[in-house]
Amino acid sequence: MSDNAPPLEAAPAPTPLAVEKLYRHCDPAELDFDSTAELEPLARQPGQERAVDALSFGLAIDHEGYNLYLMGSSGVGKQELLQGILQQAAARGDGGVSDWCYVNNFEAPDHPLVLRLPRGMGHQLRRDMARAVEDLLASLPATFQSEEYQSRAQELGEEFQEEEQAQLQQMAERAAQHNIAMIQTPAGYTLAPTRNGEVIPPQEFEALPEEQKKDTLAVIEELKEELKGIVRQLPGRRRQSMERFRELNREFSQLAIDPLFAELKRKYDEQEEVMSYLEAVHNDVLEEAEAFTQAREESAVPENLKERAREFTRYAVNVLVDNADLETAPVIYEDNPTFANLLGRSEHVARMGTLLTDFSLIKPGALHRANGGYLLLDADKVLTQPFAWMGLKRALKARDIRIQSLDQLFSFVSTVQLEPEPVPLDVKVLLLGDRYLFYLLQEYDPEFVALFRVAADMTEDVDRTPENTHLFARMLHSLSQQHELLALDRAAVARVIEHAARRVEDSAKLSVHRGRLQNLLTESDFLARQAGSGTIGADHVDAAIEASV
């Protein structure tokens, strides 16, 4: 150090902080109530105005990609905050809620068709189709057992037999003119020479003059060719006869089927998709009318008709989502968001050692149930379920729900699989998660920002002002009511306020973390009840705080 350098000055001693700056006492006398039972419950925890504004904006904007991420630590009260906001939003947005059904595709059974119906109509259509099958099982057998049908069928049969017999009779008469007999055998018809109306035995025929034998055999060959022509025409005539029988069956089937479907079509004439489906069912029933006539005699009993109707699953209606009792837009929380629980699945049944499926075994996912409304998901649960996040993003980007099993996706099994028609998707997805997950997704998943454009951040503390202190007391009352706890006296409220400031490590702020506050109130309530007290006092709060340290 240089000799000319100025001497070093000692650093000033740190000024000690006053106790009041480290710990701010809450005087119970400042509270204008004796216990929280006198206060009005607080519908929403204080300090969340920015989060509420972001949520309201995201729920109101109706454009693709404006799904929401609500961030905050575990237990801060994300679901409780959403509850009131979503109730209001759901009441305003019930116009897009529909019933969704899957029905058989008669042209391609492995590609079931989806029907979108007004609320309550899905259950109605399912009931109407079940009754229609029961009516057909009762009316079609009676139609084919009627005297008119039996008479017409007998006439057709006799007409064919008469035509066949007439041709063969003409053939037999021409053969008889040449002393040839036409004989019917189990194998068909054959020709043999005759004398005086009797068939000539083979030995006697061989003894005839060669010229006579030659002429007779030539006639027989000529007649055989003619007989073959007649016999070759018989299958064609039988086909014509069968076609006329089909026309007769169709004519009488329509007597039972057409009025039934005409009534159904009048009932659903404003639903274009249903009308197309009913027309396809109508045509298929006409083709398969014989199946309805094979019912057992005891099936005429009503209860057995219902049992028999279950065999005709091809005409059933699988109501995937029934919103008949829903008065607002749906709000669905899925606590186990697996790939299948989100997007739906197609179940299988074992028959003869083979796994089979059809449209009636399609089950809905959370996206189906929330369609037209709101779906709440925990971000960490979605991200930790195999392929659930991938499936959710694909559905939101495509704006439809495709039911596809992971087994089918990766060809793990070779069972019969379905490719149902996709369900159009209109839903707001709200992810609930911690901040670090939000920033990780924002950084490493480029699709996340495009799909979840609204972020709402819940604060965990508020300024310790007289107004917020009163709101804090009302929030304590709300928590007590929700969980059926004892009310807090003013001293207990003051002690909880001091503890809330200590939790946030700032005497000028209050922690509004619902989970921690709820735990403190629950333990204090337990201690108060053990002591036989009718309210929670400051000593009970102190004991609960000491026990939790």
C-alpha cells in the first residue's frame, strides 16, 4: 500500500430492524366481528383478479387454439376458482350441446356412422328403434301366416309345377309317338324303347334287326337332346320362380314394414342424418325380412319379444353421449386422463375363442362427454399417461375425435377392429398445473403455444390491507362452511392472519394458499372439539401451528 494512500474508514455498523418490521401483530380488537359465523361467505379467494380476467377472456373468445392453462402450486385452489367461473360460462354456452350416437353402417359395418342429435333425442331414437324391432317381430310372422299370403304362395308353386309338368308331358307324348317311353328315376329322366306300351327288355332289344335298332337308337338320341334342353331350362325356371317368391315376400313385407317406417320418418323429418339412417334401415329390413319370421312361437309373448329383439343388434342405436338431463354446457373433470379415457375406446367380446367387436361396443371418452362445453385436466397426469398428450393435441388440432385403440395403432393384436366415423369436436380444454410445467411445455413443445394461448397465473399472496384482511376472514368462513368446521372467534382469526403473513415471509402480505389454510383450520377444529369448545379459539390455532412445525 502506498504511503500517500488515505486511511481506510471502518464500515458503518448495520442498523438493527425493529421487531415491528419483522413481525406485525394483528390486534383482535381491529376486527369488527365476534366470530366468522357473522360474516358472509366469500365466493372467490382474494387477490385473483388477474387470473379471473385471463380465464374470462379465454373462455369467452371463440377461436381455434384459445385453450387455457391455469397455473399455480398444488393446493392453491385452482379448481375452486374455476368452479364459479365455469358455472357462469356453462350457463351461457349451452347452445352447442348435443346427443351423440353411433349406428350401424350397413354398407361397411367396420365403419360405424355417427349421428348428432338435439339433447334428449338420442335416448328417444334408441327407444323407438328397439320398439320398431319388437313390432316387426310381431307383425311380420303374422303377415306371412295370413290366408292371402298362403294362397298367393301356393298359386306360385303350383304354377311353376304345372309349367314343368306340361313340358315333360309334351316330351313324353312325342316320345310315345315313336314307341319310346320317358321314365323318371331317382337320378332324373331316361328313355327306353317300347312295344305295345311295354318297355322292351335289353335282351329282346338286342335281338331286333340292326336297321330297326339303329333307327330306334337315333330317335332316342334325338329325344335325349331335346330332354336335355328341357332339363337345362329347369334351373332357370326355378330361379324365376324364386325371384317371383322374393317379389311376393317383399310385397307382403312392405305391408308391415312401410307403415312403421313412414311413422318413424314423420317423427324425425327435421333430422337429415336420422332420415338417411332410417332409409338405410328400411332397405335392410326389407332384404332381411325372413330373419324376423324365424321367431319361435313363444316369442309372441311381449317379454320374449324384448329378449328376441336383443338379437337384432344391427338395428340398435348406441347412445354415446346422452345430455337429456343437462341444462347447461357440460363441465367435465377427468382425473384419470389415459388415452382411452380421453378419446374413447371400442371394447371386444370373446366368442368361440375370437375377440369380436361392433358399433354397439363403442364407449365414450372425456372429450365426447365435454363436447360443446369444458374439459378440465391436470397437466401432470396427462403428460405422464402414455400417448395421452399426443392424442389430446391431435384431437384439438383436427377438431374431431377419432376412436382408435393403442393396440390398433401399433398393431399389437390382430383382432377385428373398427374405424368409427370421427365426432366433430368443439371444446375448451383447461389444463391445471404448476408453473414449471407451463414453462417446460412452452420451451420444448412447439404445438403447446399454438393450442394453449391463454395462461392464467394464480397468486398465492395479497397485500395486507384492512380490506384484504376482511376478505381473508370471509374466506376462512367459506372454508369452514364447505368442510363443516367450527366457526373461528376473532382472536383465532387474528392468529391465522399472523400465521398467513409468516408463511409468505412478509409482514405486509398474507398467504391465500387454500390448501395450507384448510389444513390449519381442520386441525384447529379437531383440537377445539376435543376440548369441548363451540368455536375455534386462538389457543387451538396455536396448538395446531406448533404441531405442524
